[in-house]
Amino acid sequence: QGRYPHCGDRRSLAGGAHADDFAERCAQLPQQVKIAVVFHDREVTTDTSRNVQELNRMSGKPPGDYHNVYGITHAKPSFRMQVAPRMVADDAGRICAMPDIAIELGFSEFVVYLAKELIDPCHQDIIRQHEQDHVNTWKSQLRASAQLLTTVLRRDIGEARYYASREEAEAGVRARAAELAAPAGRHRVCGHAASRLAPD
């Protein structure tokens, strides 16, 4: 008689098996989470409607500086994030979840300003090429940021967390994703870069 478990014991064993299965599936979530960070390029526009005095002001050049600004590259980075909860639930209503994260880095504004005084095509091409160097730098920085952010998010994603309901899980997952991505937002480089050319 002692060799055979009672019915209550069998139910306890079954419940323990379900609990172990739930815990195992939750433990596998970090390997299943999807994290994608991409750089979305955009066309750079050229504006030749501003004169040197306007470009001087836009660049923040201090008054009295005898150098004039003939070209400015203005870039405003953008950061868009989409979050979807990846959840595991069991028959007892227990839920664990983690965020699937998709981030797009790009530019909401990307303009090269060339002074209208640049009438000579040769002179304008020199300034344009100099500004193109700034454009290339901006794009390279965001491409590198996308790769780095993917690595950082994957490293910091952590383990699955447990929630009492699907609603709580969805809210918790979104809050967690925002917390993970917050350093990226704080360290994004904003504003504009200006190049100066001393008059001959």
C-alpha cells in the first residue's frame, strides 16, 4: 500500500509537473525574444536660400568672429520604438512576459545649407563636399549606434518577469522596454553641426 500514491498525491505530482513546465518555458523566453534595431536612411536636402549672415546666426558663431560660415549641415536624429509582449501563460492563470523590441533610428530633418553668396560653382562644390563629409559622419554614427544598441539591449534584457494578468503584463512589458531604451534616448546626439570656411 505504501508503494502506491493516493489520488491527492497524484494531483500534487501533476501540479508540480505543470509548474515545472511553466517555469521552464519562462526560462526560455530570453532566448526567444526578438530585438531589432535598424538605421533608416533618408535623402539630404540642399537649401541655398540663406545668406552668410543668416548662416552665421544659425551656427551660433559669437559676434565679432571674423570667420564667416558658408555651409551648415543640420541633422535632427529620430528614434522610434515598437514594443510587443511575448507571453507564456498556464492553466492556472500565471503569466510571464518579456518585450519584443523594434527600434528605428533615422533623421526627422537632414538639410545642408549653402550660402547664397556661393555663386562660383567651383567654390560651391568645395563647400558642398565639405558638408558631405559631415553628412557621412552623421550616417556612420547612427549605423554604428544601431549595431551597438542591438548588443546592449540583448545584454540587458534580463529574465522573464511574472504578472497577475495579461493587462498587467502588457503594461509591465512596455514600461520595461522604455526603461531599457532610455539610455539610448539620453545619449542620442541632437542639434546641428556647422562647418566654417575662413574668407580668402
